Amino acid sequence: GSPSNKIDIPDHVAHVLAQPEAPQREAENEARTEKIRSRAKQASEDAMALRGMLTGDDDAKAWWRTQRSVSEGGRTVTKDDPLTVLVAGGGIAGLVVASACHAKGMKVALFEQASSYAPYGGPIQIQSNALRALQQINPTIYEELV
């Protein structure tokens, strides 16, 4: 961008942005736009392939429908029997929660009412504290966002 856009940046922010490991924004271009569109298309195709993946008996026997008997005081969480998490909503918050829980070894089921994902063309803004959280949860996602 234009250097004139950076006139009012506080000194401490300018110092952070001047560091070599600071994220660098990639300018919008056809190749980047196509890359994003192809990822969205692939995500939509993947969602369609998984649509209704559990039906009938399979759905009735899904792990999230199985009632557990837990003694008073809770149960021991192990690698073979991790915490189980149900996430309602496949928006950015639901996806981040599911990714974070999965990264920590939890068994996660994500429920979304939309049958497919599609790019809507509008940008999203993610605040710096949320970006730092994403960087800790999944560095690959962080790198793609910045």
C-alpha cells in the first residue's frame, strides 16, 4: 500500500511490523483470487461428498449419539477415550473451535445447517488477538490468512 497510509501508526506498532518475521500481506491479484476460489470450490465439493454421510442405522449408531455412563466425579480422559466435543455451526468461530479441539486430541463432531460452502466475495476482518490465537491453533491456517 501507499506509505501515506502508515503515517498514524504508533511507534510500537511500526516496530513490530518492521520485524522480519512479521506477516506480509500479499497483494490482490488474479492468481491469488483463483487460488482462493479453487479452495472454496474444493471445500464445497468435499462438503457435498460428505452430505448425509451418516444415515439410517449409521446415524443412529454415531459416537455422538451414544450415551455414556460416567461415574460420579467424572471419568479419566485418555488418548483412547478423549474428551468429546460437539460444535454447532461451521462459521469461522465453529471451525476454529473444532480445529483447536481436534489439535488438542479431542474427538470432534461439527454440525452445520448449510449443505455447501461458497465464496460470497466479501472480505472478512480478523483482529490481531484472533490472528494470534489462530497462529497458536493452526500455523498453516494463519499463514494462509496473512
